[in-house]
Amino acid sequence: MADQPGPNDGQAAGQASPHLDEKERDQASAHSSPHALVIHEIIREEGETALGRKPLALLWSALAAGLSMGFSFLTQAVLERKAPSGTDSVSLIAAAGYCVGFIIVVLGRQQLFTESTLTVLLPVLTRRDLHTAAAALRLWLIVLAANLAGTWLFAGMLATPTSFAGKLAPVLDQLAQASYESSFATTTLKAVLAGWLIALMVWLLPRARSAAVLIVAILTYVVAICDLSHVIAGSVEAAYAVLRGNAVVYDYLLRFLAPTLLGNVVGGIALVGLLNHASIAPEMTGRT
């Protein structure tokens, strides 16, 4: 038999207080943190909405996200070039540029693969049927392909010989080469941690309210300064190296894409999606 709910289960802070009038109870509710189950359901509803979108709409939104992520690479390069040389703080300053693409994507509600690994997973875990699983797999394939296409398009623009790109080329080349410096195992581990952080970012956003930009900026800044691997943000850099002749497609596929994609999926699905759903599942069962 399911546990009986307590007298305050599901109530916001202050709603049961005999010391507050109705107006004060509303004020307390507005400042209370939502229950974990509420967070779960907000994210699950986002996943349901994504699963219900037309494939063409998903494709265009994901393509826009891939292009937007290019601004992380570009802004990093600009900050690196303009930062005072000969100081230990150059990389810490440039890492702030990494946040830009994520902020654009999150606030612009564009479809990013590493966010979808969590949001779309929750309907799958809740419904547990083949139709939902197939719909989630279709969405992931569309979004990943369109995200990567967008990163290649942005990298192509930066690799085009112009005076603007020429000034940044040495810094862009240096940043892009970092995508290939680690071994397969190391890149996978770094990608697991990055996928974990990005999925946690998605989990935190429903309660962030006006602090959403700050949450996105802090967590993605951690990804940057820890030199973690993100499959979409890193794809711009890795594709740029290929287009500039500093790497080949084989390097892109096997040294960057394979380990980074694997790690991001494990970090986003196993370490956040499954664990957070497992902590909520008993409460969901108790209310059915």
C-alpha cells in the first residue's frame, strides 16, 4: 500500500501556517522552492512538447542551436586575443565566452541535443512503451544531425578567408586543436562530466526563475575552465580544425565525435536522468 500523504504534502511554504493571513501565505508561496516532483513534471512536460513537434520544426530549431553554439567558439577566441598577454588569467577570461552560445540556445528555446537527452528521457521512463521510446530516438537523431550541421556551417564561415577571420585565425587554430589533444578514454570521461553538468543545468532551470542566465553561465563556465568535452560546442572547434586542414574527417569522427557523444549521453541519461527519475518514481507511484 502506498504511503499516506502527510498534512503538508504538495503544499507550498506558508500555506498551512496559522500565523499568516491569505496575502502573506501567497507571498510565502511565491518565494518557496518547488517540490522535486514538480521539477520532474515541468521537465517531463517539456519533453512531451518536444516529442509532439513536427520533424521539420525540430530540424530548424536544432540547426539554429548548432549555429548559435558557434558563438561560444568565436567569443572565446575574441576574448583570448584581446586579453592582456603574459598573464595566467587569460584562459579564465576567455572561458567566459564559452557561455554565450549556451545562453542564446537556452533563452531562445532552441533544440540542443544534450538538453534533449534529459527532457525527452523522462516521458520514456514514465510511459515505458515502445512508441514513446521510438519517438525519443527519432528526436535525438534529428536534433543531433541538425546540431552538428549547424556547427559545420558556422565553422565554415570562420574558415572562409576574410580580414575578420584572418585576425582571429591563430587563436581559433589554437582553440580548435584542443579538441584532439586527449585520448579516447580521457575525452569520454570529460564528456561524461560535461553531460552531467548540462543535464543538471536543465534540472535546475525550472526553479531558477530570474536567475536562469546566471545558472546557465556558471555551469557552462565550469565546463569551459575544467576543459570538459561537449559534443555540440566542441563540434564547432573540431570542424574548424578539419576545414583549416589541421585535422581530417577521421579525426573528427573517431577522436572527437565518438568519445564525446558517448560520454555526454552517459552523463546526461545515466547520471542525471535515471538517478533523478528514480528518486521521484516512488512518489509518482504513491499518487496513482
